[in-house]
Amino acid sequence: MNRLFEAMKRTEPHSERRKQLLQEINDKYPDLLGNQNLEAANERELEEARRKANDELERSIYLQSLKETREERR
């Protein structure tokens, strides 16, 4: 995911390449970006979105781990 965000930073807003990268992120991580419109985002906004997506990914991994641990104890 970080690789895709870094590639997006190197594209022009509204470019076809940015649209492709954004689609790839949304396809791979559909729940992480929510309603954010990153097509026209500047570098700071992209970095903030990347950080939020990483935080959400970490949180979901942690919650899945807790769930599995609880199931193992049963």
C-alpha cells in the first residue's frame, strides 16, 4: 500500500495514472480510504491519507488477532 501511495505522490492531480493507482488501492483495500477524494489531493493530503490507512490496517490486524486468540482459548 505504501508503494502505491508513493507512486501517487509522483503523479499529477487528475492524471490517468493517478486514477489507475487510486483504483488499485481501492480494489486491494476497499475499506481503508472511505469517501476520500484523492484524485486531486496534494502531497500533504496523500501522506495524511496514507497514514490513516496504515493506522486502520494495523487496527484491523490487531482486532483479528484478538478474535483469533479468543477463539483459541475456547
